[in-house]
Amino acid sequence: MSDPQEQQRQFGIMSEIPGEVRGLARTRCPLCTELFLAPKILPCLHTFCMACLEQLEPFSVLGFQAEDSDSTSDGSWLQDHHQPLLSVLCPVCDTEVDLPPGGINDLTTDHLAMNEVLLETLQAQGPGMLCDLCVDGEAVKHCPTCKANLCHFCCQAHRRQKKTASHAVVDLEDLKGYSRTEKSILCPSHPSEDLTLFCEQCEQPVCRDCVVGEHRHHPYAFTANVIHKHGDSMRDLLKSTHLHVDTLEGALRHIEGVSSAICSRVEAVAGEIRTFADGYIRAIEEHRDRLLKQLQDLKVQKETLLHLQKAQLEQLLMDMRTGVEFTERLLTSGSDLEILITKGEVASRLRKLNKVDYSIHPGVEDGIQFSPHEKAGQCCGYEVFGTILNKAVDPAKCVLQGEDLHSARQKQLASFTLLCNDASGEQMGRGGEPIRVMIIHKDKKDCIIKPSVCDKRDGTYHISYIPEELGTYTVCICVKGQHVQGSPFTLTVKNKFRKHQGVFHCCTFCSSGGQKAARCACGGTMPGGYQGCGHGHKGHPGCPHWSCCGRAIENSECSAVPPGENLQRSLLKTVAL
């Protein structure tokens, strides 16, 4: 027996590794979960059985590959002369990968996976492998030179042949427990030849028949002579890829760290939220209890005032009934002398009772409301909302203010203000009341002005409108469905405000610089042929006035009738001067 290390070198066995380290995932197809059978490598470097890959549905058609075929069989020209270039989705990584023109069959065979399947089959309990030569008997021997597994019959024939008689054959049992055992890799174009050469131009392993055939003009070398160059190239690529792997692993660790930090932060923030919510709930509950107590106190206060008012009215009613009954009995049953004797006291009492000031309306109202959106200050360090409103608007006490209440100008913005008060005449101090405003033409019922109501949130409401037509309108303003004080009222829409076209002067003589042709609408004249007015002369109003209409108020509307051509020229002359 030779040295075991020498056997490992001769038989191509690289190193011995523990069996539990070998993962089944390297020897089993991810799709069928069985041992690889004719394993093929996708461009994404995932391996599957060829039969499993053939069952995949094409993901997309990338184009068509022309074929050198002279076939004239039935079918379309496209089918005869072109075959589709397909892509599939890798079942493991979901990457879209392009298939070679020949389809699944042209994918690279994963010989490393086949070697691992061989080792696992050797180590497995049960039926062994078949002979590589006869493919019939069970393999019991292995020829490291031919890299073939042999049955007893083929092993004897192997030893008798002159070409293979010198090959050392070992038992398959001796190969168990090792990480690698090699089988010969045959040329796909020449199945009887081993791939022992490498075509430098095509960069692929070839056999002896290939270099005298389709690769005859290509430079080639033995695989043992080029493995160092190509191995070093792959190692360089592997080294740079390792850098990316390290970077990606670091990025993933960082992401995991951030994810863990997020989880920790989420837990911390969740605790803060729970603490805040618990405190807020306590604040709301305390505010609720405070509001309910305030409401109960308000109820007691109102009931006390009503009880006092009721007692006063009952006492007054009893006094008046006493006076009425006594007086009626006196007038009905008393003699004249008795009436005259008691007249003074009775009259004095009745006058006093008639002068008593009392109200027939309850001293307090039931206008208790809850406003959930109003700020109620701080409670337990939290801002809370919701207040009890004791005031109620009284439409009869509401007041309208503004210059545009009863008059407005056509097509000009007009506005007025509504002040909402309670029954005591005090301003409400808050908004939110339902205000309804209607402005309807008296003669044209279909002419309705649409006003705009702006709630100032302090008990006042700004109402604005733009009348389009002249005439008289009826304005109705209601709060809670009731007319306010002064509603309805009349609104008169006048012509658009007319600006003065002349000058506001003391006299025509001064404003025109002494021109005789200049005139003034006041009608004044001066001797010497002057057609305009002058101080102290006939027709002068005795005060500054407008030359266009004669009005003596500077900030006023022009009341002049549209002038004629000649008058307009003279007035314009005065204005220009």
C-alpha cells in the first residue's frame, strides 16, 4: 500500500473534511430538492437540474437568433429561420437571466456539483453508483487516471487492456470522507475525448479532435499550463468581489444596527407616548370632573336665583291679591262713608303696589352650552379644550352698525356690522352663531344680493355685499331664526358715486388766472365780459365750491347734469388751469 497522502495526490483528492460540514444545499436542486441530475449553471451562478430548468416558463422574449438552416419544412419563415432569445427568472434570487441561443442545453454544466453529488452518493447508505462504462453494474472501483467509476466486470476488462493496464484502481470505499474526487469531463462535441486542452482565442476547454477541427487555427495549450494565468485572473476578480462582499456585509451590519436602534427608539417613544397619553387622559378626566362640577354649581346658582325671583313674585302677587280683594269688597259691600273713610289708605296701598318694578321674564336663562373646541387653559400641564357657555344670544338685543345699512352704491362694495348681545345687552364675546342674511329687491323678486358673512369670533359679524342693480331692497337679518333689532329694514341702492370733474376753487377768476371765457356751475358772473364768478360779484356763493356742480362741500358727490359740448370745454379749461 502506498502512502495515503500520495494516494490523495494521485487520485485527485484535495483534502479530507468532516462530513457534517458538507451542506446538502450544494448537492440538491432548489426546485426538486433531489440530488442534482445534469446540473446547469444560470448566469446568476445558481445551479438547477436541467430537467427542472426546462419546466420554467420564459419570462420574456429578447429577440430572435438567425439559424443557418435550409429547412423547408412546414411552418412560418420565422420558425424555420429564427429561434427566440429567451430569458427566465431565477427561482432563487428572482433575477432575470438571459439564456444562450441554444437554450437550457447550452448552459454551462456544473461539474463541481456533480463531484459533490458523487461524494454524497459514496457516503450515503443504500444502493451505490452505476458503472461509467457499461452503465449497468454497480460501481465498486475508481480509476483516478481515467477518472471513471467501474463495476467488477469493467474493472477486470480495464486491467486486461494494454492501454489501461498500468492504471492504479482503488476501491470506492477508500474515497469516502474526502472533499473531492474527480471524474473525467468529456467534450460535448466529441463524447469519446477528454477536455485536456484550452483554446486561447475562444477561451474554452477543448479536446484533441477540436483543435484539428473547428479550432484548428486557434492558439491552444494544455489546461495545466494555462490554469495559473486564468486562475490568477479569477483570484483577482474574487479579491475585488470580496471587497464588495465585505462592504455589503458592513452595510448590512450597519442596517441591522440601525434597525435595532429603530426598534429600541420605537420602544422608547412608545413609552413616551403611553406616558403622555396616560397623563393626557388624567388631565382630560380632571377637566371633565371640573366641568361637571362647574355645571352643577351653575345649576344651583340659576335655581337659587329663580327661587328668589319666584318668592318675590309670589309675595307681590299675594300683596296685590290682598289689595284687590279688599278694594273689591269695599267697593261692593261698603257704604259711601266707609269707602270715603278708607279711601286714603286703600289708594295709597294700590298706588304703591302699582309702582313696584318687576319682570315677567325669568331672571336667568336656560342658555347653557358646551363648546368643545374652545381653549380651556392648562390642566395637569396639558392644554385642554372645552368650556361651558352660560350666555345665550338674544336676537332682540343684537345691534346693527355701519354707514352702508340703509344706502349703498351700485357695483361698489358696501358693508355693515352685526353685534350679538345676550339678554342683558352684554356682548357675547364669542362667535359661532347661525347668522342668516337676505337682501331682496322690492320690485324684482328674482334680484337677490348674495352677501358675505365673516365671523370675527368675538361676537361681531362683518356683512359685506355688492349690489348690481339700482332700486330699493328689503334686508332681513336673523339669528337663530329670529329677526335682530331693526330687521327687516330698507336699503336704497343709488347710482355709482360720481367724482367731480371740475376744481374746488374760491372763484373762477382766481382758478383760471383771469380768463374771461372760463365759467363756473355756481352761475356767478363778473362785469367786463367775464363769464365766470368772482369774489363779491353777482351769483358768487360766498365760499369755496366746485366749478363743475357748484357744491360747497369738498368731499361730496358731483351733482351736475352731464354738460353739453360747449360747457364741457369751458369747464375743462377751468380744470386744466
